[in-house]
Amino acid sequence: MKSKLNELVLTFFFTGYLTSFPGTLASFVTLVIYFIIPLYWHLYIFLLLIILGFMSCYLYSKSFDEKDPSFIVIDEVVGMSFSLLFLPKNFFVYGLAFLLFRYFDIIKPSIINRLQNIDYGIGIMMDDLMAGLFVFMIMHGIYL
């Protein structure tokens, strides 16, 4: 890593180093945070995370050759945040969004798989953003 601040963002406060399943843990931590914070903060946090995520992934890609190492979890945080936007705070709703997001993130159907190949760190973020968009549309189709 170039800087500790960039490492902090990429690993989402070092969550990416804690387990052998860092993406799932980061997604779950995001779910808990979004459940706790007021709904009116969700969009602002999501937008801030997108900016920080793209900047950090770009800086990482300039210094390292590895495309998407498992310790980088800011992409899962952003994708999970997108999945939860504007949903009612309910354990079942959030749990379903979590399961759907992990499904799309792991299976990577269709365009999600192709997006991860974009260079300059963009692909790191884009596949999870698209997975989050899929979940966002499904959840809002069901609940709103």
C-alpha cells in the first residue's frame, strides 16, 4: 500500500484482513452499520464510499499488479450499501438483501463478470456496484 489511509479505506478499517471470507464479513458489517444509522444518512454515506472507493482502488492499481486481492473489501461495502438504499429497516428485508448481494457478488452473472476486467481499479468497484444495483432493483420491486 502507498499509504495507511488508502489501506484503511481499501480494507474498510482492516476488516479485509480479519478472516478467510473478508467480502462476506465486510458485507455483514455494512449491513449492521446501515441498520444502526438513520435512514437519511444512507445516501450520503453511499456517495462518500463510492468516491473513496474509486480513488483508493485507482491508487492501488497504479502501484500493484494484482487485479482484485481479497483484502480489498471497499467494493463489497459499496455494493452492499447500494443494495440497502431506501429499504425499510427490517431484519428480514436486510437479511434478504445481504443474501442476494452475496449471491450476485460470488456468482457474478452476465455483465457483472465482464465489469471486473476494467483496468485502473475501476473493475474492482464496478462488479460490486452492478451486483448492488441488481439487488437494489429486486428489493425495491418487492418492497416498494
